[in-house]
Amino acid sequence: MTLKEKVEKALVSIRPHLQADGGNVELIDISEDGIVKVKLKGACSSCPMATMTLQHGVTNAIKEAVPEIKEVQAI
């Protein structure tokens, strides 16, 4: 399984929670040095809690499933 596939699998696990609130997350890029770039979409893109969602939901899910990832950034 590629790094991208592992990250996508982690996003699939968190996506239902985001969709329940009218949002979503899209994988944009994974750099060579282990930085994942994602885009919060829908209600998540303008939600005041988006930073918390990214840090505690998306980042935790990705790092737990793919420990080699160093950082997750929202773009």
C-alpha cells in the first residue's frame, strides 16, 4: 500500500464525522518529507472549529494510521 493510499484510508475513517456536520476533507498532496496537505470543504471550510477539527480529528487520524507523516496542513 502506498503512502497516499494509507492517508486516504485514514481520511475515509474520519470523513463520516465531517460529513455529518456538512463538511468533508480532500487530500491535496503529500510531500517527500512527510507533510500532508488537505483541504477542508463544505461547512468545514468556514467553521470556527475548523482548526480544532484539523488538529484533533484529521491530524490524529492520519498520524495514528500513518506514523511516518510528520505534519498535516490545511490549505
